[in-house]
Amino acid sequence: MSNENQDIRWKKRFDNLQSAYKLLQEALEANTKTPDSKLIQMALIKAFEMTFELSWKTMKDFLVYNGIDVKLPREIIKQAFANDIVEDGQLWIDMLEERNLMTHTYDEERAHEAIQHICKDYLQGLAQLHQYLLDRLA
């Protein structure tokens, strides 16, 4: 694949990420207004999963565009940290593990824990990546 196609690929993926990130922000706002709604809590968790998934895939495309070939999410996160794309590599590993747990198991206690992590910690990492990629579009 040519470098131009790779450039377009990460930018297209980033367009999708921006849409997912906006939905996550809307879900966070809805959860703040109605913190006891199980439906909103589920939407928040799903919005996080979708945003996280598109985040690591966008990082992968961006790394490939910059000549770094990586495949697996954990490997991609490590390379993104090593290349200053993300500031907190451990936070991204934590997000990966949380996403994996939430995808395969669901119980209310885990859901509440996940929501706390999303609101308190993960949003900051996602926002930092979002801003980093926005800066690269200019």
C-alpha cells in the first residue's frame, strides 16, 4: 500500500473515531444527568468500547503510515507510547484489559467499576489521543 493510501486510511479511520468519541461524550453527559439509568450506563460502556476499538485501530494506521508495522492491540499501544502518540502507556493497557473484560463478562458490579474508570481515568487518555491526532491533521 502506498504512503498516500496509508495517509488517507488513518485519516478516514480518524473520522470514524471522532464520531465515536462524540457519542462517548454524549453518553457521559447523559450518565451525569441520569446516573441511575441502566440503559444509559450500558450505552456509556458500549460507547467506550467502540471508541477504544477505533482508537487503537487508528493508532495502528497512523503507526503504519509512519513506517512502523504492528498488528496486535497491546503491541500497538506499546509502540504508540514509545513514539509519544499516547502519554500514558499503562492507562491504555488498563483500557485494553477493561474492554476485554467488559466484552466477555457483564455484571452490575463490573459495569459500575468500568463506568468509574471511564469517567475518572479513561476519558483523559482518549482525549489526549484525540487531540494528538487532530494536531496531525493540520
